Amino acid sequence: MEHSENILRIMDERGVTSYRMAKETGISESLFGAWRKKPTSKIYSCNLVLIAQYLGCSVDYLLGLSDDPSPR
């Protein structure tokens, strides 16, 4: 599974829309649309950090490296 698929899955589980995430983090909404069309593991670290902070989880959890969503 690509990292973007994991992030989108977590967003869906938490009821966070791409629009809301984009508006509240400053990440382009089109990025999430691009991930839905073509999943990727190439994600800027600054975006990973913003997404993790917004969702209240760790970057490792977003990347699928940990089952523990707790931020460190």
C-alpha cells in the first residue's frame, strides 16, 4: 500500500474531507485528489508533519510503520 492510500484511509476513518484538511492545513486540495487518482509514497516531509499534527497522530502511523496512532 502506498503512503498516500494510508493517509486517505485514515482521513476517511476520522471523517476528515480533503476540503477541510486543505483549508485548515494550507495543503493544496488538489494534492489529495491526485493521491486518489494515482497513489504514491513520495510525499514531502513537511506535508506529513502537517497532516500528522492535524490528525493528532504520529508520522509513523500515517506511513503504516506503527499501529499506535499516538503522537510522540
